[in-house]
Amino acid sequence: MREFIRHSSEFPVAVKVSGEAGSRRGCLRDLSIAGLSFDVSSKINIGSKINFYVPSLSDEPAGRGRVVWCRPLRASYRLGVEFETEQDAYRTRMVEQVCQIENYRREVKELEGRVLEPEEAAVEWIESYAADFDRRFS
């Protein structure tokens, strides 16, 4: 039985392996209080320490972790990452929340034709979804 509930996400990320030049583009797949999973184009060894970024939000790392598993897919690899510290878990939770708010902004524009400023979208999203989000990550 799974110890932590996973929450599905699909956000573009960049993954930088400690000691390697450059970064790999990927897609965040699942997020839990203990870690997350990404799809990346090339294998990353188990035990590797990584920094991960959400390029659409910031050039600063969203968090750090250690690869605990890596599984081949058809044209990529899915890797499981354990957060390095509680602070990394908290920071990633905040990034997830910002990504959810940005998705909400796009959905409102697409479905309702309303253009929301980031602050307006945050207020609406918090009123509608924050309680559920907090339950999922507590």
C-alpha cells in the first residue's frame, strides 16, 4: 500500500543532475508530500541528486531531491524523486499551487472569455480550490 497519496500534475520542468552540465526538459507527472515523478528524455541514475525547475515560473530551483527509481517508457524515462528536505517539499507544494492558479487563468480565458490578472485568478482559485488542495497536501 502506498504511504503517501500522489496528485497528478502535468507541468513542463527542467531537471539538472548534480555534477552534469546542462539540464533536461521534462514533464512533472505526480506530486506527493514525500516526492514527485517526472518524465524525462534520458535516463538518470538512481541515487543522483537533482535540482528541478519550472521554467515558466522562475529560473530558480523549485526544489531538490534524490532519484529513487527510474523506469523506461516508450520514448522517455519516468523517474521518482524523494525530496531532500522538508523545505523542498514545502517549496514544491507552493510551486504546484502557482501552477494550478496559472492553469485556472488559462481555463477561465478559454471557457469563459474572461482575462484575469494573476492576483484575481489567485483570489478566485483560493476561494474555490485551496481547501481541497490543503487537504491533499497535509
